[in-house]
Amino acid sequence: MDGPPAPVRVLPDGCMDLIAMDDGIVVAGPDTAPVETTRDGEPYVGLRFRPGILPRLLGIPAGEVRDSRLPLADLRALPRARSLTELTTRLAAGAPRAETAPWTLPQLRQVTGSLATGSGVADVAQDLGWSPRTLQRHCTAVYGYGAATLRRILRFRRARRLLDDGLPFSDVAALAGYADQPHLHREVRVLAGVPLGWFGQDSSAANRSTQLPSGSATVA
């Protein structure tokens, strides 16, 4: 991403990023609330990782970087790499830590997918043969927050995509899994920090500030 200085509204979406800047690589942790920041005009590039993937590669519990932007060099020793893609490949070659990779990748996809479609926490745990407490503990390390919070954030992410498509608010509420439009309105207020009508403004302005939730420019 490059261009002149501009305000950016960072919204929670369950993802984590690696962002390469002039002074090093930054880890953008999972957000639980909106963050307003300003792009300073300096170019940068990033990789965005699906929920639960980057902690597995780094061996760093997501809960330790929740709501944070931290230099990667302060968190762990880094293999030599000429790009973020090469760095990711080298990290993926190592054996994952049990704390940040308690599940197989198919199980990770199952948990994320089930919660994204609104499944109950107890139901997800039962399907995998775990207790709700075990699921909660693992989710904090893997995603950065508990299963119920992850479900809420993934529902909000789905709603944002529908809003970006220009669907009526009532349709967005129904399709994303909200009880009604006022429920959607309240969640947007909390998780985006703006009224629901903000998503009905000029789409180009809205997309510039919301399509890259953690600040990355290259999506992986």
C-alpha cells in the first residue's frame, strides 16, 4: 500500500497480519474493537492470515498480541528471508508448538467454519469431543479470544461483506445471523465504532478504510 497520508479505520475480523515497513516487520494482532490510525504516506506491504494461522507459524499465542501492533523481532528470533512470503515459508517448515497448534488444520477449519456460521460453543466442542472449557482455552491461544467472541467477530465480518455488496440492512441482518436490524445496528456501533448508516456512504471511501482490517495490503 502506498499513497498520501490518510485516516484508516481498523475493524476486528479475526485475522492477523505480518506487515513489512522500513524499520522492520510488525505483527498485527487480532482486534476486539475498532482502532483509528493514520497512514503516514510511507509505502508498506503485508500478508494477512486467516484466523488461527499466524500464531501456529510463529509459536506465539494469539492472546499475547491481542489488540496490539508489535515488532516481530521483539517476539521471537527470525530466520533470514528476503520477503514476507519467504519468511512465511521458512516458518511453516518448522514444527508447530502444541499451545498454538493444538488441532490439526482440518480441525482448525472446522472450528472456524462452525463458529462463522453461528454454531453454539457447546455444540462445536461436542462435535470435536472436547469440553467447552477446553475449547475456550484453545481458542484464546489460537485466535486471541474465546469461542463466543470469535463467533461474534466472524458474524460481524460476514455482515461487513454483505454491507459492502450494497444489500439492504434488513437483508444483511437476516443473512449474517442477527436477531433483527436493531441487533445488527448495536453490533456495528460496538465493533466498528460508527452507526450502521456509515456503511451506506460513498462506497469508495468506506472500502478504503475497511477492506484491509489489520492494515495489510497483500491478502494471504
